[in-house]
Amino acid sequence: MKKKEMVHKNMTSQVLAERAALAVTKSPFVVKLYYSLQTNLNVYLVMDYMIGGDVKSLLSMYGYFDESMAVQYTGECNYLDVRSKQLLSHCLNLFSYCVVI
């Protein structure tokens, strides 16, 4: 990720919170973070490759989750070993986009 773009999009705190959450989470539902490093221009998070992306990408693709999909992802979020308030807050923010019809 380019640092300049993160600052421009006001995403610095979000990226730091996500990195911190990934560092402490040990769950089969969360991608494993192996390393995080940075240069003067970029930040790198070395993780397992997961086909399909993240929940936010799914929501932007589908527009909303039907009830069964929302239940599944909410259950996975609740399964997490939540060790920080930031992780819980990040998880809840993702699901605030969820519309059940």
C-alpha cells in the first residue's frame, strides 16, 4: 500500500488498526499476518492469499447480504478471539453496511 495514498484517503488509522487486529487474532476465519514492513513510500502486509477478498468487497459486489449470508458472517465475527476494542469496532463497522431483507 502506498503511504501517500493512505494519507490522502485519510485511511492511516484504519490501516494501523487492521494491522494491529491481524497481529493478535488467531482464528480460522481471519487471514494470518506473517510480517508487516515498510519503506519510505510503502507499507507491506505479508499474509496468506485468500481468493474472494474481504467482507467489504463482497458487500460492494452484492450491494447487501441476504439473511443467511448475514448470519454466517456475523457468526464468524462473533467467533473471533477479540482481544482489542479496535478489532471489535472494525468488525462492527464492516457489518454496519449489512442490510438484511
